[in-house]
Amino acid sequence: MVGPGVVGGSKGLLSARLGCHVQEEDVGRRETFSAEWLDLELRSRPEDGWCRREVDTQRRETLEQRGAVRVLEQRSPWGLLRVGVLGQPLTQHLLPYARTLPVPLFAPSDLRGAKGGIPRTLSRSLSHEAQRG
């Protein structure tokens, strides 16, 4: 699962992205599935309240330093978001449900044969879905 990666930076700030690409193929049924998502993002940003500035008027020199924090974000198609600072434990959050991956990749070809011991309400919904396509 390796996808496109992008690294860039300006003014001393770093940014990197890593994407994932998954592809599955069922040759027997002639079905394919592919998904792509942004998996990992690493950014550096200035740290609030951390700045050092020195000025030497005799030599006409100025030194300025700002603190930087490297923020790490990791997303997954299963609604999981992990956020934190590089080098420290990440905080894990479960995002609200959305109709995204994981989805059933291959539906059974014959829904009538699967109705054997299924309760009546579920078998009705299966037949209704089969009629819808």
C-alpha cells in the first residue's frame, strides 16, 4: 500500500504527505476495486510564544529564532484520526460514521440461496435490495 508522497517547504517550515492506494481484483468474477486516500501528513509550524531575538548594534547583527512544532496527522478510511506532536504519543479520535470504506467489495451472486435460516424481516430486506439492483 504505497501511494504518492509529496515533500515541500518554505521559510524553514516542512510539510510532507503520504497517500495510500489499494487495488483488488477478482479475476473469476471480472470485478475490480480500488481506493486512494491521504494517509499521513507531517507539518512543522511556528510554536506560539517561543521567539528569541538578539541585536548587536555595534556589529550591526541581528539573530532571530522561532520555535517550531512538528504536527503529525494520520487518517484511515475506517474513520480513525490520530493527531499529535512528532516524538510524543498520538491522540486517537473516532470520527462520526460516514458511508466510506470499508464497503463490501463483492456481493454474493445468488441472494436467493442465502435466505435459508435468515429471519423473515432480514430476508425481506435482502429481496428488496436484490430487486433494486
